Amino acid sequence: MTQIKRLESMREMVDRLGFATVKELSDSIGASEATIRRDIGRLDHSGILKKVPGGVMSLSRSVAIEPPLHARSTMNIDEKERIARAALKYVHDGEHIILDAGTTVLTLARLLGEVKNLTAITYDMQITAELSRFPEISLIMAGGILRRNFGSFYGYFTESVFREIHAERAFISCDALSAEMGIMSYTTDDIGVKRQIIKSASEIILLCDHSKLDVKTFMSIAPLSAIHRIIIGSELSGESRAALEATGVELEIV
């Protein structure tokens, strides 16, 4: 296959799917992963597709497609670790906290082993597995309908757990962040859960890597006025920082 035909095949596949990993493109097109990475660089430089850690996203859609869990777990790892360590100082012995689903919140969960007499409530299976290793943490799992390929739950039963509890603090995530639209999601599946979490905690802390500022998604979860603090990486642009600060939300850049 010629380079021109290969690039065109990549563009068509990514535009159709919204997002594709390097391996998915390699398997589909029959080229090596090294070749695919070079081609992604060319397409990104030309403004045809957007290169992201782990793969490539379409620029032709007005609303992006949610990357699967295995792809999101490889994105912005260093930034997520900085965000998680900054968030750790807001977790105190003897508290009740809510942990939303998401890879940045998962990174925080892995740091909680030193906290004493902590009660944590989550609806994410990976976070549950991490917290189950820590004997000082009392763990509540909010089950419901399984979101396959994402490892979290949603629906009436999940929401009902959060309706019945109150926590000092909730650490939440989002698929996209906008000064105008607030926090957003790719799908309606987990919106009810996230909205109930916001109602069930005294303080809401959003853990968000900078890539969430460049994506348009389907549904708004809540305005920024519902958030007490955003912890985000220093990779965000000056323009994005100014727009967020203008809303009055507390912004912690790490």
C-alpha cells in the first residue's frame, strides 16, 4: 500500500470511529506500529487528525467519541500523577469521601493507603480493586448496570446508593471541561450518577487533565458553579486558564 493510500485509509477509519489506537490502525491497515506512528505525526501536523497519547482522534466531528478505558489509561500519565498527588492533601483521616469513575481518580485511589480510618464510596471496579488492598479503608461499592469496556456502573441502583449517603468530599472527573458549558460527558449513561454525587458531598473537587479542555461532548453534567475546586495540569493554555479563572472557580494548577 502506498503512503498516500495508507494515510487516506487511516483518515477514513478514524473519522468513522472518532478515535483509534495505534494497534487498531496497524491491524486494520497492515502496517507496522512504527509506520502508523509516523503517519499519525504527518496527519496531525497537517491538521487532518489530532494525535493523542495512545492513538489519534478525528477532527471532522463536532462531537468527539469517547475513547475506551484502555486508551484513556495511557493518556497524560505524568499529568494525572501530579494532579492525584495534589488532590491527596485534601483527604484526611476519619473522613468519608466519594471517588468518581475515571483514570485520574484511579491514580488518586492508588495513593490512599496511608490514610487512616477512611470510608470511600465508588462505582468504579478498578478503583474498588485498588482500595480493597488497603486495610484502613472501609469500602462501599455502588453497583448497578455495568458499562462494558469502562468498568463502572450506572442507573437507578447506583444513584440510590449516593442518594442515601453524605460525604465530606467528592473527587470527580469529566470527559470535557468548558467555562461556558461546565463539566460534560460523552454519554447519558453516567450523568445521573455524577449529578447525584455532586449533591451528596459538601465539597466537590474536579480532577481534570488539560486535554479535556479541547473536546466537545454530548451532554452537560453541571455548571462550574457546582464545583469548589479544579486541579489541572500546567499544560493548559493561557487562554484556557484565563477563561476558567474568570468563572470564579478555584483553580489549582500543578
